[in-house]
Amino acid sequence: MKRLMIVFAAMVSIAACTSTPDKTSSKVSDTAVAANTAVEPADLPVNQTMCFQKLAGTANQDTTSLKLIIDGDKVTGDFGHYPKEKDKRVGTISAIKDGELIKGQWIYMQEGMNDTLQVEFKLDGDKLVQKNYTVDPKTGREVFSEASVFNIEFDKIDCRN
């Protein structure tokens, strides 16, 4: 009786190892693979951090730097202008990205006072180009005008923590 049970167990094991796969489970598997491959990476939100810097002045002594955190169409980050021996402007950006265009507000501190400026940037390969300002003669504030163009160029740099 023991021998009969051992032979029966061995036959069941062999049959299980050599049986052909069930066509239904194969179709389910193919469907699962097709469903997984249908998701395109371009359809997912793009989250990235990008850093840029502009050096200016006769000896590149003035620095402007940006760290942009792009989460889909929302952009946040740090923006600072550090002219040598002058008052710096340091603050944060909150903006919206539409294609390669970034529009938003820069909230900064200068000489102990909080202030805001509208900002516009355009991503251009490894460059970031900022729209320039004109000074409103009535208020003395920097504003965009019809004469404003994208001409302040920043180079992409490695982000450092």
C-alpha cells in the first residue's frame, strides 16, 4: 500500500510538471502585460529640480541663482540676486509652467523689507532666459512693459544641497 501511494504521488508530480499551460491563464497574463505597457511615461507628471546661475559684472562678481522645483505645471523654488557690495534680494518663487514658459511671482526680502515682483522665464535647452523689466516712472517700481523681452540668460548648473 505504501508503494502504491508513493507511485501515485510520483505520477501526480510528473503530470503537474509536464502539463501544458491553461490557455485562459495565458490570455490573462498577456492582457496584464498589455495593460502595463499601455501607460506612457509622457502621461505621468514630470517632477524635477533644476538650478541656474548668472554671473555678471566686470569680474563676474555679481551672482544671480535660481533653484526651480517643477511638479507638473506648478513651479516653486529659490531665487536670489547677490550683487557684490550692494543689497541682495533673496526669496522664493511660486509660478505656473505652460510648455517652456514659466510665469509667477517672486517674494523676496531686500534691506529688511519684503517685496514682490512678477517673473517670467523661458526654458531653452540648458539655459533659462528671464524677461527683463522696465522702471515705471510714476511708481519707480520694476514692471513688465511692451518693450520687455527675454534677454537675461542663465546657465544650467548642478544643484547642491
